[in-house]
Amino acid sequence: MLLTAAIGVCDWPTGLRPSHDPRQPHRVRYAMADILRARIACGYEDANDLHRLRTDPAFRLACGRLSDSGLDLCSQPTCSRLENLPELKTDIRLGDVLVDLWLSTRCRAPETVALDIHDNL
């Protein structure tokens, strides 16, 4: 959590929300930044263990939730719904934002960049 807070990775995507959020506002329990924090904390591609880890005190603390706050982290299905929500245009803009974010953490621009791209579409 400290690294994500230091470089602001969870704050960047707020301007990249899909044009249509099908969630019902009165039922929303997790801000998109909270879902993203939990997703990053999982550290791997499918977040299958998120459902089991959402109540773990250490994992909750790593995501910025105090153990006495009462609210667990989001579930894996909630995370998947967020990931499947954006349109292609938003995905492309998010890619640009992630490159800009990565470049902002560098002291100087690198001479070369190697991209490891996985086709998950």
C-alpha cells in the first residue's frame, strides 16, 4: 500500500471510469480505488484468492483497511466485474496512463523499454 500511495497508482484511474457505471449507487460498498488496491495487493493475474484473503487482517491492513473498520475487502467477483466494465477506448487510455505513471517513477527516460504483453481479450 505504501508504494501505491507514494506513486499514486490508485488515484490515476479515477478519470478513466467507464462512461456507464451499471452499479446502483445506493448499493456500492467499494470505491473503484479500493477495488484496485485489493487487486494490486493480490500480485498475480487472476485474483482467485481474493475471496479468501478479503477477511485476512494483514491483507486488509496492506490495502489500507484497519482491522476494526468492520468492512472486508471486495470479493473476487466484484474485482472481475470492475475489470470487465471498461470499453476498449478506456482500456487504451488506461494503458497510456500506466506508461506515464511508470515513466514518472524514473529519474530519466530509459533508452529502451521492453513490453511483456499478454492477450487476455
